[in-house]
Amino acid sequence: MTASKNQHLAANPYRPWPTRITSIVDLTENEKLFELRIIDDEVRDTFRFDSGQFVEMSIFGVGEAPISISSAPSKRGFIELCVRKAGDVTGALHSKRCGDIIGIRGPFGRGFPIQEMKGHDVLLVAGGLGIAPLKSLINQIHDERHEFGKVTILYGARNPSEVLFRYQFDMWKHRDDFELILTVDEADDSWADEVGVVTKLFDKIEIDSARTYSAICGPPVMYRFVIDEMRKKGMDVDRIFVSFERRMKCGIGKCGHCGVGHQYTCIDGPVFSYWEAMNLQEAI
Ligand SMILES: Cc1cc2nc3c(=O)[nH]c(=O)nc-3n(C[C@H](O)[C@H](O)[C@H](O)COP(=O)(O)OP(=O)(O)OC[C@H]3O[C@@H](n4cnc5c(N)ncnc54)[C@H](O)[C@@H]3O)c2cc1C
Ligand code: FES
């Protein structure tokens, strides 16, 4: 009999499973992309996740940090994490090398509603490191391109040196089945794309609001302004999805660290519709 998906979580959700770092890409001065392979054969073969879910990544002897999965669910056997060096755990991860072992628990949380999105146009808006969880969704849409209508991606960073996944975006800019617009707040001589905050890009796009789902991920300050632009384009609040980052510990709704309104971000989110967020009276 074959084991069902994520059976390891039902057995013990607190147990970190060892993974081997199989590749490290320096994306910017402070962000690296890590590819991990789960060592246990059965856990690896049955590990399944949705775009927008996260894992608790652990460095043994240091601690744990919640990190979104950046790779597509279709990439089996490996997961990718795009990690900014922020403190103890992420700093310790940044000092690791290929072949080193780190732990993961998960996948946890509720991801993007990919089944609802299928058959519709999709508008994805990312700011800074917010591209990390959206990258998983972008890759999934790329893998199942025929399932979606028009796909528009707006991505803003502070300056060209902070643009993540630039090598991939440079390739995608030339495809005619994705509309990708990049912008930076402050350009330099190397920059040939847009300049200004990401909300300025809404003047450049056409949205059929009746058939569009959208997802936003970025610094909290960005959400309100992006949602205002989406609402001006006529988008419904229950088709706009946002991802919340809160302090997390357990990842499974037990410790109470990640409360938002009457819900827990780790199990009821991190992805919420804007309609849900409004009902949680969450300050967006
Ligand atoms: C669901 C979720 C998904 C995430 N995905 C990613 C990701 O894909 N890539 C990534 O690099 N980071 C991600 N983060 C943020 C990441 O978890 C934190 O940067 C990490 O926990 C910091 O741990 P540390 O031990 O390195 O730093 P610490 O020493 O714990 O903290 C360093 C600094 O970061 C602040 N900080 C820590 N956690 C948070 C938080 N949740 N929100 C705001 N500030 C915080 C601290 O106050 C401190 O100033 C995510 C967080 C959540 C909740
Ligand atoms: S992280 Fe413990 S309840 Fe959410």
C-alpha cells in the first residue's frame, strides 16, 4: 500500500525532518535561494504542498523560522526556500554550504486557492521579498499554463540590486503568455524597466475584473495601496488574496503566537482573501 500525503505530519508535527542542501544561489547581498532534498525516502515521496504554504526551517542548536516554499508543487523530491538574512536562524542558514543538513517541519498553513483560480485571469503583485511565496504560484501557473487565462505579474523592489530572481524574470519578459512588469523605487544605469512604486504600474495594465483572481505579497505598507488600485479596477474583495506574516512558533495552531483577529495565521492563513481580512478587522 502506498503511504498517503504528508503522513509524517499526522505522526508527529513537531518533528523536524533532516534535509540536505543541494544547491545555493546568491540572489542578492542578503538573500539566497536554497534547494533542499528531504533525506527520508518515505517522507520525500509523500511530501506535498500548495503554493503559499510554509515550512518551519530549523538549524540544529540554533532554532526555527517560518519560511515560504518558493518552488512549484510539481517539483517533487526537492523544495526551494528564498531566505533573507535577518537574525540568528536565517544568519546560521546563510553560513551553510551545499551538502550540509538542516531540518524542516511542515508544510503548514493554507496556500493560494489554485483550484478557484484555474480558468481565470490572474494578477500577481509582489514587493521585495514578497516574491518568495508568489514565485511558487508563478512556477505552478507556468507548469499548468493552459489552465489559466491572461497572467499579469507586477513586481517592485527598492533598487536594481534588490530585485530577486532577475535572471528568470529577464527570460519571462520576452514571453508573450505572461505580462511581466518590473519596477524599482530608485534606478541606476543598469535599469531599463520602470521606475516608481508598484502601484504606478496599474496605469499600464488592463484587467477584466469579472474574470480575474489576484494575489499580493510584500511589505505590509504596500497592501492597502495595491488593494485600492485593484478596487478601482472593479475587483471583488473575495478574489483578492493576501499573505500575512506573523510571529510564529509551533506552526500548527497550538502556541497562540500568530493570532490575527479570532484566527491563527499558521493554520487559517497565511493566505487570506481580502474579504476574510476585512472581517478579521485586520489592519491592511
Ligand atoms: C508565514 C511566513 C513566511 C515567511 N517566509 C519567508 C521567506 O520566504 N523568506 C524569508 O527570508 N523570510 C520569511 N519569513 C520571515 C522569517 O520567518 C523571519 O525573517 C525569521 O523568522 C527571522 O528569524 P531569525 O532567527 O533569523 O531572526 P530573529 O533574530 O528572530 O529576528 C530578526 C529580526 O526580524 C524580526 N522578525 C522575525 N520574525 C518576524 C516576522 N514574522 N515578521 C516581522 N519581523 C520579524 C525580528 O523582530 C528581528 O528584528 C516568513 C515569515 C512567516 C510568518
Ligand atoms: S504559530 Fe503557534 S498558533 Fe500559530
